[in-house]
Amino acid sequence: MRKLLLFSLFLPSFLFSQELTWEEKEELSSYGPVVFRNLEVNIEIDTNGFFTVEENYSVYFNESRHGLKRYFELDYLIGQDFNARPTVKKYLKSIFFPESDSRRIEITDIEVPEKNYVVSGGNMFNSQLEIKIGDPNIYVYDEQECTIKYKVSNAFFYRDSTVDFYRNLLGGNWDIPFINVDFNVKLQGGVDLDSNRYYLYAGPYGNVEEYKTINASKDSIYGTSPFEIEEYEDMTLLIHLPKDYVPPQTVKSEFWSRYAWPLYPLICVVIFVFFYWKVGKDKRLV
């Protein structure tokens, strides 16, 4: 009975083990220190004006490292290099002119389940947000799994007849190649889109060739990478959504949502002064 119990404990790990073969490891060793075997990007668009992202990485380390660094460029400028120097002018333009191609996106609700991570950057004077994943006291090797979750706001582009979802699926600044990338964009409420409403681009910056490894159903746009993605290359997805699918935020609501927080301590001070003046102040002696 004891042997049977021990066997039952080890059986699940044996059945679901995905240990790589020697041939697979030999092939992966040719890619350099680190390579992504697969990336699965799941995006859900919310009609309230934001979308959530879940990135599932299967990464293979050919040499010991502490972990990974995931960078996000928050200055989202169509037709310009993602490394363009951020300025206060661009930042203010994205707030007061949401219909322009200049966009300072917001990334919030960051999670890296079951991993140590630190988030830095991503402010008015630093347009790059960084997530360091790993433990400085622990090295990792061989195959590892990692999931990153986050929420993206202020990222839609409003046209005359459409709302455009324009997203670099990888980030464009990885110094690690991707063997395969799968993506799925879920459309809240469902939308019927013709094939001329969604496009996939891949490769080095500036490549405008469209690839057909993309499909659509009523509630999602999904596909896969047309080839291996090299270092510093990317995959870009463009979806032309109906104009009323994601209502634009007004300048007033956009400004209030970003900059209302300094008003709260000010309001507290005003209330304190008011009550002090009314009931807390000592009366003058006659």
C-alpha cells in the first residue's frame, strides 16, 4: 500500500513533465545566452477605454542569470522610433489632444505571479517603465516559465470613422530572440470585423509588409508569428474598431483622472482651517 501511495504521488509530475530532449537543448544552445521558446500574449479590450494584458513566457537560459528585465516605452508615437526622447510637450499633448498620434500610455496593476520583481520608472520625466524579474541572490538556468500581467490605459487612437487598437506585442526592445509568438485579442461584447480591419506586421522597425498569420472570430483576433523574431524586432497588431466601440475620454475627465490626487490633501487643509476658524480658535479676551 505504501509503494502504491508513493507511486501515485510521483505519477502526476511524471505525466505532465515537459523535460526537453537532448536534441532540443542542443538546438536551443545555438541561440545564445537566452532565448524565448514561446510567448503567448492574451489581451482583453474593455469598452471603458483600457485593455488588460497577460504575457506567458517560456524562456530557456543557456547560461546562469538572475532573471529578466521587461521594458515598456510609454511614449507611443505612430511613425516615430520608440526610443524617441520624451519631452514634457509630448506628455501634455497626449493629455489635451487624445485624437493625435502622440500618446503617453499608462501601465498599472502590474503583477508577476510567483516571482520576485521590482517596478521602476514610468513617470513624467522618464517614459520607460522597467520590471526586473528575479532574485539577485539566486541564479536560474535551463527552462523557466514567467507570467506578466498589467493594464494599459490611454492607448487607443481616435480616427474619423474608427477607433484604432495599435499595439507592439513584444515591446521592440528585447535583446533576446523569440522562436514563436502566439497572440489572442478578446473583444468585449463581440465585434464583426472584415479582414481589411486587422493587420499584422513583424520584423525590424519600419517594416510595412503585412502577414496573413492572423484570423478573426466574432469575439477575438488571434494568430501567430510568421517567422522567428530576432533581437530588437517586434510584432505590431493594428485593429480598426467601430468608432463607438471605445468612447473617447474628454479632456476634463482625462485631466481629472490623472491630476486630481493633489487636490485631496488641499481639501483636507481647507476643511481643517475652516473648522479651526469656526470652533477651534480661542476667543479674544475682553
